[in-house]
Amino acid sequence: MSNRPISEDDLHAYVDHALEAERQAEVAAYLEGHPDVAQRVASFSDQRSMLRAALAPIAEEPLPPQLNLSRIIESKRRRPASFRWAIAAMLMLAIGGVGGWAIRGATEAPTGGLAALAQEASDSYHVYASDRTRPVELRDSTELAAWVSSRLRQQVKLPDLSKSGYRFMGGRVVPTAHGPAAMFMYDDDRGERLVVLTRPMTSDQNAPMAPHSGNDVAGFSWADGGMGYSLVGPGAAEQLKPLANEIRKQAQSI
Amino acid sequence: MNDMLRQIEPVIPALRRYARALVRNRAAADDLVQDCLERAVSHWEQRRDTGSPKSWLFAILHNLAVNQFRGAAARARHVSIDEAGEHEFGQNAVQEQQLIYQDVLAKLAKLPEEQRAVLLLIAVEDLSYAEAAKVLNIPIGTVMSRLSRARERLQQELEKPADNQQGNVVQLRSKP
């Protein structure tokens, strides 16, 4: 018998049959002596069996035709997903005017800074990453690069995150209080989506990379040479850091 | 190719069950599973974990479901109550049992989505705590605390009297 105190985690693992035999016996012995705890644990076990019983019939239903895996594989084979956006993205061709630059700076407002950019990126993430019908406006990277470059009056390069396991989905121009911004979307093999937002900065024209989080999303924002970038995704900011570094590196190599 | 078929196919019934328990609507759940399978087929070669594909498939499905929830947070609530009639669940059960099951599922549906997901993955789909953490992309400690909160909360709900009126109240409230 070990002397380790019984924890809440032990109680749940006991209910889920996830303990080693020895620990299972220790918890059982503990429950013998603590009827009130035993009652709670018993009610958790009851929940477990009820849920399993209530949901079991679903798994026994015959599969509908739409879930026929052989057919899904077959149709994928007929239409191979030979998207070459990522490669095309490297061939940034757009012609961007630099005209707007001259008047920049006159209308500086503190709200144009990095914090605002991070907020705009989070907003875009919430609106577009959850869209299953039309998350992006354009999927063709060449066309998209030309479009956003002309709207932002900047040569905009589409970040390629394929080496990090994220596929380029497409993008669109989105409105912000500081003019048009370009939004790019990516997803990985688990369907997790990321959003990159970029626009010319009115303040914080050069700003070091800063993490931000809130409202279910996290990300990094920074600015280089007047252009601001913000990467936003679900989960913890730390996990996005290598991606943010990659995007920054690519953007600097224009 | 056969390998992919052999490894994915046995998981499909469990994916359907999880999807339906999350979205409570047969057609919407099967659409999610279909999306999940299409993605799994396209990304089969790129999957990172070489072990059992079960948690990988659940992760894809879960992300698709969450994306959908986030996009339609308000709408989803209408769908879940209005369209998820009793016939969405357990048709084979004996009537009395069926009522108990419906009650459990209705109360499960009142849990916050993040708690519901943890409870379903662990208590119903038999994922280990580590696998559930991977599917949900959260630390194991968070899995444990959500599981604990889910069970306490469901217990509170279950101790309330089971009646049909509650269902009606929710239904009225959810009408646009």
C-alpha cells in the first residue's frame, strides 16, 4: 500500500478504469472508509454507464451512403488535390503602388498601433475562420496577391507555411478602421485554421513581436518597415511563435 | 490505400456518435463526419502521429465541430433544441429506458461545449486522458479539471427532477 494521498484525479481515473491495478485497489479501500465520497464516485460511474447506453445505438446504426469511405477515397483519387498555391505564392507578381506612402504619418493616431492590429486580426479570425461555406474570397494565390497588393498599395507577399504543416486556403481584403487589410487563411491536417492579417501601419511602424490572447484565440503581432502583421489561431500563443517567426522571415525577404 | 481504409473505417461509428452527441442533429452530425473523412483521406500521408489514427480522426472532427460552433454560436442553440427531437437518439431502447436516456442527453446538452467534449471523449469514446488532451489541444491538467467540472455539473442537473416541462421552457426560449 503506497502512502500517496487519494486525489480528485484518482477518483475520476477510478471511474474511467484508468488506474493501475494497485492504485485501483487503494482507491477502492479508501472509498470503503468514506461513504460520502463513495457515493459521489458511484454517481459518476452511473453517469458514465447511462451516457454510454444512451449513445450506443448511434454507433450501431448502418452507415449512410455519404459516409462510405471507399467512395470518398475513390472520389478524392479522381480529383487529386493538386493545389499549388504555396509554390505560386512564392512568385509574388503583384504591382503595388507606393503612392500612399507620401501622405502616411500625417494622420497618426495611437489607435493605429499594434494592439489595434491584433484586435482586427482576432476579429477576422472569429468571423472568417468559423465560416464553413466561404471562409476565403479568393483561393488563387496569384490573383489574391495582385488584388491585395493593389488595395494596400503595397507589394504584399503571401506567407507560405506549408513547411510548418499549414496549407494555404486563400484570403480576402477585409475592412479596418485604418483602411483595407489583407487576410490570409491556412489550415493544417487537423482542420485547425490560422489567420494572418497584414496592413500598412499608421503608428508603430516598426514594432517587435508581441504576443496577445483573449476570447479563445491567441497570436503574435509585429511591424516591419511600415507593414504590420498579425498571426492569430486557436490555442496558446507560444505554439504560434515559430510560425510567426517564419512569416516574418519570409516577409523580410521581399 | 487499403491500409488507410482498414484503419479509418472501424472508427466511423464512434465518430458519428461523438458528432451527434455534440451537435444533436443527425444530418448536421453526419455532414461533419463526412467533412472529417474527406480531410482524413486528403491528409492521410501528412498525419504526424504514427500510432492509432483514432485520436487524429477525433481531433479533425472536433476542430470542424468547434469551427462550426464558433461561427454559429447563436444559431446552433436553436438547431440543437428545435430540430433535435427525441428521434435523433436511441431508437432501439425500451420506452421507459428511452425516457431516462433522453433526460441524460438533454442534461448533457446543458453543459458548456468544452466540458461536454471532454466527458464524451473520455467516458463514452474511451480515449485516454493523454489522447483527449491531444484531441482538444489542451494540457492534461485542463482535461482533468474540465472532466471534474463536467461530472459535477451533470450530477447537479440529474438531481433536478426529470420532467418534460424543462424541455418546453428551453424550446420556447430558443424560438427566434
